[in-house]
Amino acid sequence: ENISDFSLNITDCTQVVVPEEVFFTVAAAGILENLFVLIAVVRNKNLHLPMYFFICSLAISDMLGSLYKTLENIFIILCKMGYLTRRGDFEKKLDDAMDSMFILSLLGSIFSLLAIAADRYITIFYALRYHNIMTLRRALVILAIIWTFCAGSSIAIALFSYEAATVIPFTILFPLMMFFILCLYVHMFLLARSHAKKIASLPTSTVHQRTNMKGAITLTIFLGVFLCCWAPFVLHILLARFCPHNPYCACYMSIFHVNGTLIMCNAIIDPMIFAFRSPELRSTFKKMFCCAR
């Protein structure tokens, strides 16, 4: 709907359509992979740590993103078959609910990454006091605040999504949070060496420092994948709101399905990073599959 007839007439770009089978396959894979992550953390008591709880929060966000695209495609199929209309009251409420789920997924991912970044920062620079600062109870309180805020914000944004005053803060939040995390990274890596020298006299400092920096590198990979998968869709929202009649904007919006597929790919890639970077989680996965066999 955001691509008007006028914009379609003044651009030669044809809309890129991703087959529905691809959508459902990618979405199902993302949901299952992240579900395995949640089950692994619940079953292994060694993973009952703040860091893995924040990772579970990110996994839930990824699952919501995949579930959103799945429901959206089912909705489109039902509309094409004539079971639903595009302008009915029920359909509008259903569309608002799905939009709210999408926004919840995006906000949940952003704040989960921010929580993981803060956890890594404390682990590196306050290693000796980490367990006193980031307790399991505090981690759960942080997650409760994050998801309460994200749920309220997603409902408000979905209800007033046609207002520029709502779209602008939502789209500004994305680069603002990413910039904040990036600044945290720069500070983290610049001071890591000097901090390592201060605790070099401790017997286990080298091992701890390697582990902590490994966690920081893992978070860097998370952030890079998140930006590559979500930034094109956020750009689409901006263009659809502020320049729908521009032929260049309309040409970019013709790859809407591709941008949606990238979001679901994020849900597939993140669990692979979990398994590849965490030996404990990888071992839990192996035990789960062996027991299942």
C-alpha cells in the first residue's frame, strides 16, 4: 500500500517477489533454532547465568520476528483466497496486532543487545566484582523492565503508526541505540589492554581476560548481523513514510520481500553464533540430540 500507483508508473523497477514457500521455510527454521536455544538454557543449570538469560531474551525476539512474518504471509494468503478482506475492522485489528509483534521483536532485539553489551562491559572492566554487580536477580529485573517497556511501546507505536510524530522517534531509536552500543564497544576495546595489565598479577587473569574478550567479539558479530538484517527494513519504513512518490524510493521499496527475508535470516544466524562461540551451549545441544535419538 505504501507504493502508490503514481510511484509505480514513474519507475521501471519491478517488484521482487519471494516465494511463500521460502518465507515459511526460513521462518520455521528460525523459530525451531531459537526454541532449541531456550530449551538448552533451561535444561543446563550451568547456563543459568545473566549472560545466557540475556541471550534467551534475544532468542525470544528472533522468534517473534519469524512468527510475525509467518502470520503476515498466512494473512496475505487468506486475503487472496477471499476469506479475509483488506479493509475490514477485524482485519485492521489483526494487522495492528501483527505490527505490534514486529515492533516488539525489533525493540526486544535492540534492548537485548544493549543488555548483552552492558554485561560484557561489566565482565571485562569489573571482573572481580562481576558476580556482585550482575546477580541473577538483577538480570531478571532488567529483563522484566525491558520487555514491559518494549510491550508498551510496541502497542503505542502500532496504534499510532500513521502519525509522523510516532514514526520519527521509532526510526531514530534504531540508529541511536546502535550508536550507543558502538560507543560502548570503542571504549571497551580501547581500555581492554590497559585493564588487562592491571590484573596481570592474578593467576587466572589471562584465562578470564581471553574469555571476556571472546564474549565481546561474539557480541560484535551479533551486532553486525543485526545491522545487516534489520537496517534495510528500517530504511524501507522511512522511505515509505516520507518519500513514497519518489521513483528512487519506490525502486528501493520494490525489494520489500527481500528485506523481510533478511529479518528472518537473522533468527537463523543468531543461534548458529550461539552454538559456534559457546562450548557449553554446543555441548548441551549435542546431549539434547543424542537423547532425542
